[in-house]
Amino acid sequence: MSMANNYFLAFISIFVAVDALGVIPMYLGLTEGLPESQKENLVWRSTLTALFVAIAFLGLGEMVFGWLGITISDFLIAGGIILFTVSIRDLLFFEKAPGVSGKIIGVVPLAVPLMVGPAVLTTSLISLRSYGVLPTIVSIVANVFLCGFVLHQSRFFSKLLGEAGSHTLSKISNLLLAAIGIMLIRRGVFEIISGLHR
């Protein structure tokens, strides 16, 4: 597998998990009534927080693997189940986040778990093992900042897509995420079975 292909696959996997367009309706609900200047600061703060959490988890996750003796096959199956569960929940239910005011929403729930949630963290660790350190880190940085840009332009995208359009794109992303989850489970089971026959 070429290095360019690794970057592409890592980016696509994390892009689907982040689901930037799907965050727009929740972001608009959280920031309703706030002045534009405060919204800009909020997006910048939440973007940096989400990036820090994702990168920190990437490093700590690898250490936890070593301490607990977790194999890539174990994590592929567990990660696949988590991705599938999260995506199915979002496919079947659409709940608008309640309106909240104050600086705290830049960290919770905007940065975590809306921008960087379980799906992103799980996908990042799997990407690290599958595609390498640099492609994964570059993909995380690119996608988190892309999500921040989308939120900064949320009013434009909201008018362009409409509520139904944003909702539809979110559902499509979650469907792809569910398929990725099944693929990871299949790969993990296959690797375990292959190991038994060696």
C-alpha cells in the first residue's frame, strides 16, 4: 500500500467519523442567541480543545495497549462494535442538543463529544495501527480544523443545505460509519482465526 494511499484512507476514515456537517444543527442549537464574536471564539476554543484531546488519546491509547496486552485483533473487534453501535444510534435517533450558554460549551459538549467523540477516538487508534503515525496525525489535524471551519461557516452551510439536507448528510455519514464498523469486526475475527491456524 503506497504512502499516498495511507494518507487518503486515514483521512477518509476520520472524515466520516467526525461528521462535520452533522454537527451543524447541534452547534446552531447550542449557540443560539450568542453574539457573532462569541461564536467565533467558541469555535476556535473548541477546535483546539478537540485537537488536543484527539492527539493525547492517540498517545495514551498506544501505552494502554502495551500495559493491558491488547492486540490489534482485539481492538479491531471492540472498535468495530463501538463504531457500529454509535452509528446505529445516530441513524435511528436524531436529538437536537439542548441550548446551553457559557464558555463551558466550547469544551463540553462542542469539542467533546460533538467534534471528537467515541467514533473519532476509536477510528484514530485503528488508523494509527493500519496506516501509520504520520498519516493518522495529519488526518486528525486536517479533519478537526475542517470541522472548525465548517462550524465557523455554519450559517452559510445551514442556509445552503437546509435542516433536511444537513440531517440527510449526517445519516449517510453514519451509514458509512456502520459499514466501516462491520468491516473492522470482520478483519479482527479473520486475524484471530488466521492466528489459530498458524
